[in-house]
Amino acid sequence: MTYTFKLARRLAVSRRFSMLPAILLFAACVGDATAPDGSTNTQPLGGWRPREAAPTAVSINPSKVTIETNQLIRFLARGRNDAGDSVSAPVTWSATGGTILPDGRFSSALLGTFMVTATTTTGDDERVDTSEVSVVRRRNLSSISISPETATLVPGVTQSFFATGYLKDGRRVPVGAIWTATGGTIDAGGTFTAADTAGTYLVIASSTTRSLADTAIITITAPIPPPPPPLPAPPTPTLASVTLRPGSATLAPSTTRQFSVYGRTTEGDSVAVASVVFAATGGTVTPGGLYTAGTTAGTYRVIASSSGLSDTSAVTITQPLGSGPGVGVPFGPFGAWSSYTLKANAEPFNLSHDATTASNILTKITEARRQGLHLSLAILGGAHTQYLTNGVFDKSKWTARLQTFNTATIRQAVAEGVSDGTVLIGNVMDEPFHPSWGPAGTLTKARVDSMCADVKAVFPTLPVGPTHDHRNFEPTKSYRVCDFIVSQYRYTKGDVTAFRDAGLALARRDGHAIAFSMNIMDGGYRVDGCPVPATGGPGTYEPNCRMTAAQVREYGRVLGPAGCVMLMWRYDDAFMAKSENIQAFRDVAATLANAPRKSCARS
């Protein structure tokens, strides 16, 4: 080769790279915007390296890219070893068009599609990869657009972005872009790789003139944590303590209460306990934990032992309500509760007479005790029709209802309620003289007395009795078992004082107690149309009228102190809301609060 030929060739090359200094200067300003890996790839080819560092494959980044004429980009090459790890791969670069430098920088003044090849040699083996470069004309753009506009990635995941140019007339044209990014790395072809820090970041595509740009938003989410390692097998728990329930109980003499025991392990778990030994003072206890109170009032203990551990509950045996001195006659209407709380304007009352079922009696007793209220249990009262067969009283239906209450839990709850004064009386029959029960003579005092005996067989400490006017049901005959009667007054029954005195005389004659009631809804003056304020307004049944506030006050003060409880039929929202009635109830309650308390049990 002659010198003249060499010189001519060098001049041709220099003309071909007449724009290279400017392009190199621009690339220096861009820095690593085209995402170089920091490697110069200038290691000599060949030579010995550890086996695990020898590349068995090579890849080019970007694998495909669109650039504009004379736009300088940089290709990177990385190797992979047999284990799939990334290793350094010194390569030789070549291209089918344009110019590529030994460090991978490429540009082209010519339009077209070219292939860029990276070749690495290990011993006698060559590893090759190629990338496609499309060189397009630089245009006067009106805007540049990036897609996709948003992406959500986890660390280490890649996302390819693409840039599109728009001319002034709206046409889309391919463009070269300068890519930059935060929160990760991006190569010259727009492939973004998310870094490790969660957050919101940007990918920016700028025109080669730096005059236009568009932005995509990247959200990097925290990586999904690996599942926790399996928990070690828990140690075998050992019994740490035994607990006796209930922790305390209040009983009337000769009543029973079931006690139970559970254990707690060293891990804090509740477990069943076997081989429990019970002991007791003040009464007796079965091997199964059923305690029967003795007859002497006082505070005693129930003790449960198992596996060298024990617990103790306190038992208080009290005399039934009324066996000692007391003050205050309980006072309230039928149906004063809404579920298990007093209804509106019922604050003057401390007693409610409520229809009771086997499903709600336990909660009623518990809530009444918590709120400091008294209960009159209508366990066997209510609508007459529930006890009729072909229009005649059917004792078997009455007995079947009684048996729904005959459980150990209910018996115990009632006994405790009587013992601590929560439960005062239980009703066994409403108006036994009423013709709706069947032909005359269907119900007699002797038959009602036997029904009282049936109830007392289930609840031996509960005072029980019927509700009827003391003058209207076999007045010449007497109860021998029933503890009381509830006798209700209304204006049409004559002078209230005479009504009271006759009831007290009958109670003394027959040895039972008496509780008075007044019919505030239908027991007022009998006046046509029930005008207000001459009456309390129309009653429940025509032509009855409601009581006035003055009548409530007068009758309550006369009847209430004489009986063991003072009842009213019945709670009514409108009646209870009147201010004058509320004041009348308060006046009666104040009188009864200072009256001597009487037992509703037989003397």
C-alpha cells in the first residue's frame, strides 16, 4: 500500500467523521443519560481467567433502537457465565452501517437499518450478539410523546418505553430520543430497570435538540417479603393453674349452684381439667361440683383441687327477702323495660312486671341486678288463649310452659334473684274468675292453689300467686299454698280506702300477702268521650278513660304502702310522657320509698 493511498484513505475517513467532535462533545454533556455501565470494555481479548468468570454468552444493550442521523449513542455488552451470573465480557464491535468506536459508541450520517455486532472470544470460542439500529431523518417536531405514560414495577423489573414525534400537521414520525430516568437506570433504547427503593419516579424522553420532552411516571412498589420461616413446634404445655367458676355466689338457704373448673397452661391457654376434687363449707358439694347451701346465713367456701393446684370461691348464704327489716315498697308498671333497659320516662320506677320466657329470663335477672331494679316475673301469665283447648282451660298446656323453666340454670338464677332481692314475685294465673277460661267452675281457688304448689316445686323460695280482685273470686274460700294475690283497683270499684282495707282483711284471714295494682289506662273517671282534663283521656277499651295525674297520686299513696309491691297496668309511651303524670309517679315513688317493706311470702 502506497503512502499516497494511505493518505487518501485517511482524508476520506476524516471527511466521514467531520461531525464526530461535536457529537462527542454533546455526549459528554449528556453524561450517562444513555445508561453506560461504567465499563470501558478495553480489556485485551483472550487470556486466562477463572472458569466461573468466563462468559458463555454475550448480550447487547439496547437490543433494538431508533436514532436520528448523527445522534451518538452507546451500546453496552455484558457476558453471562454458566451459572447465569453477569460477568465482564470484553468485546469487539462491528456494524453494517454507520460508525462504531471500540468503546461501543455509535452514530450514522446515513439513513437506514443496520446491525451492530458484539463479539467476545474465550479461548477458541466466540460469543456473538447483535442489535438492530434504525437511523431516521431529524425533523422539525412540534411535540414528542412517550408511552406508556405510567408504569408500576417491583425492584429489578424492566419496562420498555417508546418515543414518538409529531409534526406540525399532526403526523407521527419515528424519532431518536435521549432517555433519562430517576429511581433506576434506562438504556439508549428506552428500557428502564427499577432500582430497590420504593417511591414515585420519572422517565423522560427528550428530543435530540433538547427543545422538546415528555415524561412518564414510574411507581416502584416495595418487594413482596418472603414468607416467614415455619414456626417451631410449640413446647408441650403444662398445667399452671386451675380456676373455679363462679368466683363468688349468693344463695338462699337450701338452694343449689353448679360450680365448674377449667385449667390454664403455662402458655396461657384454657384447658379442661380431669380428676377434680371438690370440698365445701356451709353446705355440701357433689363430686360434679353441685353445691347445696346449708340453713345458716354466713360466708363460706367451695374449693376445687387438681394435680396439686386449687382455687376457692366465696359463697354467701342469706335469708330470703322480707325475713328481716327493710324500707321501701317496690313500684312500677307492667312492661317498663325495652329489651333489658328501662323505657323513656320510667326513671321513677324500680320495679317492672314483665312477660318472661325461658329464653330471656336469665338475661332479665342479670340486667335487673346490674341496674339495681326489681322484677315481678310473669312466667305463667299472659294471653288466656295460650292455655285453652276448645275454649276451656287446659292444665297440660299450663304445665308444659312451666316445664320450659325447669332447668338447673334457671332454677339457680331465680333462687339467687330471690335471695338478693332482685326477683320479688312470680305470677301463676291472670284473672282466674274470667269467663274466657271456660264454664263456671273450671278454675277454683283450690285448683289455682295446686298450680301455686306446682310452681313452688320448681322454685321453692319464689313467692307465687295469682292476679285477681280479692272480692271477685270465691271470696269465702281461702288459698293454702299461694303466697299472695295481686288485686287491681279502678275508680268504678268504689272508695279506694275501703277497697284497700277489704283486701288487707282477706289477706289476714287467709294468711297470705297482698300486692296492690292500679289500672292507670282504663281505671279513671267514666265520662263520655273521656275529655281532658276531666279525665286522663280515652282508655284502652271504650268507654273506659285513663286516670288523671291526681288520681294516680291519690290511689298510689293509699294502696302502695299497704301491699308488698305496687304495680300498674300498664306502661304507655304517651301517658308516661306527660309532665303532670311524671310528677305524680315521682310523688308516689317518694311515699313508697319511706314505707316499711313487706314480704310477699305467706306469713
